[in-house]
Amino acid sequence: MFALLVATCLSFSEFDQILRSTGKQQVWRGVNENRTTMNIVYSDENGAWVVLAVNPDGRACEMGSGKDSEVLIQKIGADINAK
């Protein structure tokens, strides 16, 4: 069985205010050829994360979120299996 994903969409500035008020901050952003960005927002306090898609017009939609996460690498090129 598949779950239906219903995205929450707001302006990016509204999302940013809400997420910052809960201790989350943007930690990564990728931009595609259409200037749409994918943003990962993360809370170091509890591991909570949110993925946002942001259109060039500033409309942001939550694509997924969760309460557990794990940082795999601190720096590009680092060995994720190193302890």
C-alpha cells in the first residue's frame, strides 16, 4: 500500500520563520537548471529535518520531514565509513 503525499506549501520566508522558531536551520541547498532549489533544514538539538522544494517565485513546498537522522559526512570527499 502507498501513502499519498500531500505537500504543505508557503512562501519560503514563511517556512524560514517557522523552522527557525523551532531551532532548525538550512544546512544544504541544490539548484537545478530551472532555478528550483531543494533545501535541507535540520535541527542539531533533536535530529529533526525537513526537505523543501523552492520555486524561483519563492513558493516553498515541504517534500518530506522526520525526527531521526544521521550525519554521514562532515565534508565532501570524507570517508563515511571512517570512525
